[in-house]
Amino acid sequence: MGGWTTQEEQRAAARRLLCELVGSAVTVTHDDLGAPHVAELPGVHVSLSHCRGAVAVAMSDEAAVGIDVERRRKIGDSLVKKVCNAAEQHEVAAAEDATMAFLSLWTRKEAVLKMRGTGIRGFGSMVTALEKGGATVHTLPTDDRDVVAALAIDTDV
């Protein structure tokens, strides 16, 4: 965890983490849908995520991966209705901490969409992201109770 507050600081921190994992400087480009690619690592799937104070990187040379990290923030009921199906809305409403329950769902869904290479293209894709299969999704531990993270791995390889 770090003190990165601006989007640019967060992006730079995620890229530094990627370079640290690779062991050298790399060039990150993005396709038309925003999926990152590393020129120096052809055939390696890469996913980056960042929020205020946290960054995450996933890489695999075997399967597509997607990662998402989110920090606690105010969530409106309208967003829950746009992103969650009826059962998930009930799950969030019944949770002891509705905000973190929602963000846990959000990170799992966004990780799957990043794994598929589409990212969020309208909230409709978020509603069914976990229903389509083809991915194993893991909730990742963090050292901050106000941060949640998830990793999706393509199982159709």
C-alpha cells in the first residue's frame, strides 16, 4: 500500500510494480478496449489495477488473467441496481457491511471482464459477468480492511 492519491500517481505505481515483477523497464500499450499489453513480453497476459493507495498486477504466460482492486467509497443504491442481479442485490443488502460486499462483487466482476479483454463497456456486462463461466475467480487478501481485490483466470485454455 502507498499514498498514491491521483490517477496518474496510481498508474505510475502500477507500472513500477509491473517493472519490478518483470525485472526491467517495459513498454505498456493498450488496445482499443483498454487492455494492456507489454511489448517486451509477447504472449504474456497482463492486467493492471489501481485505486487510492493500492495497486495490483497479474501476469500469466498460460492463461488470460484479469485483476481489480478497489478502496471503500460511497456506493449509491442506483449503482448496485445497475451492476448486480436480483440475488446479488439481496446479498449486498443483507451484508453486515453492504459497501464492502458490493465492492467485493464489483472486483470479481471487473476482474472477469478484464480477463476477457473487454473491460467495462456499459453496466449491462457487469450484471452477467460472473454468470457466463469460463473463469476461476479468487478474492485476494489485502492488508487494509477498506481495500478488496480479485483475480480472474481463464479456464477455457
